[in-house]
Amino acid sequence: MSLYDEGHTIAGWTGFGVATVGGGVVGVGVCTASLPVVAAGLAVTGASVLVTWFLHLAGWGKPPGVRPRGQWGMRVRDTQAREGHTGCVGCRLAGRGRARGAAVAAEATAAGAADLSPAE
């Protein structure tokens, strides 16, 4: 197993399974020329994104990067999920991790504002 272990999570595999079922339903809809079946398959595929996101926020998904050996297992919950992962779009969409990012951005703006000339 690699140090990065990306995608080996409950959230990742559950999302993959739901998306696969949705893709299969879309395929059946295309083969039978049934627009309602295609729409249902697309809805299931869209639901896979939400299922994966909710599981990620519940701690069953992990951020990319090197993790300690104790967190390599697929059934190990992520301890950083409540605070939000740095650079994670899903966490930012859920409103997690904004306080840290907003404070850093405010400090950078305040520090950088004094250095700029009116022309800049």
C-alpha cells in the first residue's frame, strides 16, 4: 500500500458504486431508447456525488497526501473532517475551514495594502 493511499476510503468506494449503478441505468436507457430511464440514471449518478460528499464530511473520506500508518486502513475515520481540510473544495462548500482561510486572507490583505502604491 502506498503512503498516499488516495481513494481507498468508504466515501470513495461508495460513491464509485453508486455512480457505476447510475451509469448502468443510463446505458440501459440508451439501449432501450427510454428518456425517463436515462433521466433516472443521470439522477442516480448525480446522487453519487452527494453521497460521496456527505460521507466525506462525516469523516469517511480522507484528504490527499501522506498519512501516518495508523490511518491507512479503509475503516479508519478522518480526524480532520470536522475542522475542514486545507484546500478541499467539498469542505469549503460545507462552510468548514473558512475561519482559518478568512483570517489568513485578512492578514495578507492588511499587510499587502500598505505596500501598494496608488497606481497599483
